[in-house]
Amino acid sequence: LAIPNAVATFALCTLNEAEVYNQDADTTNTAWGILGVFSSCMFFVLNFRSRIAYNRWWEGGTLLQQTRGEWFNGFSSLIAFCNPAPDMSKKVEEFQHLLVRLMSMLYCCALQQVSPDRDRPFEILSPDGVDPDSLRMLAKTTDKVEVILQWIQRLITLSMQNGVIVVAPPVVTRAYQELSRGIVNLQNARKIADFPFPFPFAQASIVMLCLHWGVVPVLCSMLLSRLLATMVAFVVICFLWCQNFIALQLESPFGSAPNDLPMQQMQHDWNNSLRALMNPHAQRPPRFSFDRERHRQLTVMMSDGTMSDGTQPMEPMRRSAVYVNGQGT
């Protein structure tokens, strides 16, 4: 759009080159005034739209991350509330594996609910073993998130009755609260997906841009020399239309375009976090070999295994730091 406008400006300047230097002062001032006021209005309108678009993009990402945080805290709490008795290990493992699959499907359906394509595929933990009739019902319903959330809440209630969850009921309500806060954040994200930028304002800005595109070559050819007019027309049109297209890209943040939110990566990270908590080592606190004389010193060291003063620590301390730094096996 900027190049055709610059070409048109160059052509008009070539045709009217002799008249540029013969304009009276009133005509020149009027032209400068029209160009300045019109361009200023366009800058204001497009800056407002770009700011709203960026706020929608940022708020959308924030709400999805808050949803993730609430639901992950709820999942982590439920894993921690499980009965540690050896004779309940089979029932506890069955509960955890059903729960982790439901949580994976829950976040997947949440992302689909805000996506323009409600059937957009996301990776989930395999639902192998889940009741096929329930999965078929879930596939047909339009309220997948609400159904899965109900399944999870009912699963928690039944697990409290059969001894899988042994924590006192007032403590378990924390998990219910985190699940409910997560879906409230999701509904706020749906507000962004379901309520687009106001159509009249968007159309008015497009009409103003088109009028501005047509006026700029005429006014620049009246006021400036050929080369300068061509450069000014190109820069002004390029900047304004780039700002408009940026706003269009950011107004709907839940799509699959390069500038949209990385929803596939968010689902991938969610599944990895769920899998991490299913590791038996993550479900029990680490053993601790307490040495009164050594541990009372509360020595400080770096996570890469070196001491804060640059010296090498003792072997037990160095080995612990290697694991903290992610190098252990």
C-alpha cells in the first residue's frame, strides 16, 4: 500500500512540478493544515486501536496462565492428599491415572473453547482406559470443559468416600476452590474470544485510512518537491497501515497465526507438568540424612556445585548441587 501511494505521489509531482513553487501562501497553509490534522487524527485513532489490541493479547495470555496455575495447584493438592497406606496403593494409582488424564483433557478443551476453531487439535495424555461411552458423550457436547470439571469434582467426592483421599474435608475444599477459580479465569478469557473489537469503530478507522491514502499524494505533491514528497508519502502510509495491521493481528490472540499466543506449546508444557507429578519421587518428600554438626552451619553454595567464594565443596555437597542443577541421573 505504501509503494503504490509513493508512485502516485511521484507521478502527481511530475505533472505538477512547475506549480509547486507557484502556490500562494493561503493555499499552502490550508494544505499543510489539512495534512497535519488528518494525519494527527489517524495517529490517534490507530494508536488507540493498537493499545486496545495489545491489551487484549496480553490479558488473554495472562488469563490462560492463571487458569493453568489454578488447575495445576488443584492437581498437585489432590496428589498430595492421597492415602499413603500400602494396601491402598492400587486404588490410589488408579485414581491418579484417571485424574491426570482428565486434567490433560480439561486444559485441552479449555484452549479449544477460546480458539476460533473449536475442533483445533491439541496433544493430550492418552485416554486409553477411560469409559468409551463417556468419551463419546464428551465428543458430542458443546460444554466439554464444564463436563470434565464435573467429572473431576465427582471423582474427588467418591475418592473421599472410599478412602483414597484421607485429608479432612475442609482441607480438600482447597482443591475445589482452585478448580473453580481456574474456570472463572477461563470465562474471562472467553470474553476476549467472544467479544471482538467493536465493528463500527473498526470500519470507521478503515474508511479514514482509505481517505487518508487518497489525500496524501495530492497534498504532498502540492507542498513538497518530487523526491521529498515521495519519501514522505511512503513513510506516512507505511507507518499508519503497519499500525493497523499489527492491531488486526493482536485483537484475536487465540488463533494459530505466528503472532498469536503459543497455545500448542502451552498444552505441551501442561502435559509435561502433569507427567512430572506422576513420578513417584515427586509424590514423596526426599529422604534427608541429618548431620547435626554439618547441617547446623547452613552453608551457602551455588547451584552448579561451587561455593559462593569460588572454591570446590565437599563431595556430598557437590553431588547434591549437581542434582539441583539438573545434571543428575
